Amino acid sequence: MELVLENINKKYNDCYAVKNVNVSLKTGVHALLGANGSGKTTLMKMICGILKGEGEVHFDDIDLKNEYDNYASHLGYMPQHFGYYPHYTVKEFLEYMCIIKNLSPQYSQKRIETLVKQLNLEDKMNTKMKKLSGGMLKRVGIIQALLNEPDILILDEPTAGLDPKERIIFRNLIASLSSTAIILLSTHIVSDIETIADDILIMKEGEIIMHDNYDELLKVVEGKVWELELPTQEGLAIMAQKRVVKSHNRHQSIHMRIVSDQKPHILAQLVNPDLDDLYLYYFEEEPNDETFDH
Ligand SMILES: Nc1ncnc2c1ncn2[C@@H]1O[C@H](COP(=O)(O)OP(=O)(O)OP(=O)(O)O)[C@@H](O)[C@H]1O
Ligand SMILES: [Mg+2]
């Protein structure tokens, strides 16, 4: 199975929201990582055929434009902000989505039952959509995307607003689907994808600037990530000039993690990079006037 995107472009008022995207995705989990406004949602909507622009999208030999119904039958999409009828119960909403997706009633009942169990929403089936918490609503969003057992699963920030337990349920679910579907998920939460993504696409100003597996991507920042502890005043001076991934105030000193091409201080020690470091390397200008406290 392969999802191929060729020369995808989308402009809003002379400004590219998505620019020259050429990507081929096979079965597995692909993470789309990028800052706010980098074009993730726009690209995903184009893959789902709900936003038109330039370029070609095809799944194996099924072309999105020419055979949309066929293409859509292989697709599951969870929008970043999904609309729903507030007065529907969870059960009614999911049944309604099955009808839209043209699924048979017998199949639908079984499928809803399985998914609701998997995502721990059994006791919310008769709750109205408007009464659900953000995390529960996300889970309903994930369920509706999975109703037709999609070969292509597009998830726009599926973990935003989930609590740690819900995140783990989600991660396990995605891992269980990763050998049978092409999954593209966008996120800001780096730790969500470290463990589950087979490869990572980094999007910046509409372009995919990198597409590789975790280990290869980290090579970019190898030898550039430092840890350092300095007296508070001296530490603050360094932090004002460098990209600081995290900092921690200790008694009269500051412990810092810094991404820098050069050794930032004689006492700095090189450490192993992670995806947060890479993200900062691409998305923060140096010098940096913001610090991230995790
Ligand atoms: N309907 C629209 N009209 C005009 N500009 C738009 C429209 N939708 C998106 N844009 C612009 O396109 C760019 C990409 O937006 P998009 O929503 O795809 O980014 P994103 O990566 O999903 O951001 P976020 O992380 O905040 O969800 C932004 O500059 C945005 O302002
Ligand atoms: Mg978005």
C-alpha cells in the first residue's frame, strides 16, 4: 500500500500554505511535526479531498480526483476541530457517521461496539456530545475515523487535550494499527511520536523540509546539544543568547539544556539529542528570548 502526493501546492492570497510537497507514504505511522501555521491542517485536508489545490494524490492506483468515492472508502479522517451535533448522543453520532460512510447496519453495530470498548467509552454511549470533556470528544473523533477500517488514517492533532492515561490508550491503538494502515498524524507533542512514529515529516512554512526516521533526523543535531550548570546571573546571560530547550532553577544556580553549533561555555557537556532539541533547532531563531520549562 502506498499513498503518493505529487507537487501539492495551496495558496491563500499569494501566500503558500502548502508548498511543493512530494511525499510517498507506506504502511506505518508517519508523524507530521511543525509549528502553528506551518500548513499541517491544510495538507491533511487536501489529502482527504475536502480542500482543493494543485497537485495529485493517489492511493495505489486510485486517484483522489477521478475516483473520489472509491478513494474515500479507504480513508479515515479526524479533523483538528470536528463538528458534531451537540444534541446527539455518542451512539447516535457514531451511527450517523456509519450511514454517511455507507456502512451496513449489522457491520456498523459490531464495529461501534468494538471501538467504543477499545477506547473506553462504553459508559458514555448515551451521553450527549455536548456533555463530553475535551478528551472524550477526541476519543469519539478517533472512533469515527476508524469506523470503516481505513487503509489511510489521517489524524490532525489527535492527542491534543488528552490526559496521560488517554495518551497511552491512544498510542497503543495506533501501534496496533500501524502494520495494516498508512497513518499520518500531526502533533506538537514531540514525546507522543518518539515511541510510535516510523518516520517523521518536518513541515516549515508549507514545505516538508525533512522526512526521515527518528535516528537519522537526530543526526542533524548530534554534537549540538549541551547541558550546563552555572551560577544564576551567569546562566541567565547565556540563556539570553542561546536556544534553550529547558532550564531548571536550583539553589543559586541554573541547569540548562542548550542547542548550539558551538560549545556555549567551557563547562558545557555534550549530551545525546532528542526530538525536542531538533524541533527547537529548526523552529527557534538564535539568539532566543524565550525559555521552555518542562
Ligand atoms: N481559510 C484560510 N484562508 C486564509 N489563510 C488560511 C486559511 N487556512 C489556513 N490559512 C493559512 O495557511 C497557513 C497554514 O495553516 P494551517 O492551519 O494549515 O497550519 P497548521 O500547521 O495546521 O497550524 P496549527 O498547528 O495551528 O494547527 C497559515 O498561515 C494560515 O494562516
Ligand atoms: Mg492545524
